[in-house]
Amino acid sequence: MKKISLFAMMAIVPMCGAMAGQNKNMNYKQPTYWSVTEVMTLPDNSPVVMRGRITKNMGEQMYLFEDSSGNIVMEIDEEDWNGNTVRVNDVVTIYGKVDKGSDSVEIDVESIEK
């Protein structure tokens, strides 16, 4: 009896691996976009994905970002642009983290997609 069970398991395990390989794209998830209003309520260092427009260069790698719910300041280092040239009316996707200070909330950008 034990030999039959072991044989059955050995036959099933490779089939499960093959099935998992066929369905790997079925687990892909569209990112959840956080609005400016929602981001303001998140704890410090929370990862966020946001969609909207960069409306103003405030100097020293600080930019004003806007979506339909409001605006927020973002720190965008040179390498975070990923070679993208972004104009005021361009819609972008921002990947970053919430940076909460004692009296402000900003986004520390890790990457931008256009």
C-alpha cells in the first residue's frame, strides 16, 4: 500500500509543476493606485503606486504631484526618472514610499513610468 501511495505522489508532483508554469501570468496583478488623499493617511515608509501629473519643479529634486484628489510634494532623484522626459500634461506612474515628517507628508520616489 505504501509503495502505491509513493508512486502516485511521484506522478502527481511533476504534473503540478507543469500546471503552475502554464498559469504563471494568471497571478499577475494590476497595481492598486493610491490617491493623494489616501496617501496622507498611510504610515511612514508605506510603499505606494500613484498615477497623476507632475505639475511643478520646486527645486532641489522636489516636485509637486497632482491627481484628482489633490497634490503632494515628491522627492525625485536623478536616477528615478529612468531616462524619461516628463512634461506638465504627461500622466505618469510613481512608485515610492510615504515620508512622514512632524508636520508634512511627502513621497520619496523610487521609480517613474511614463
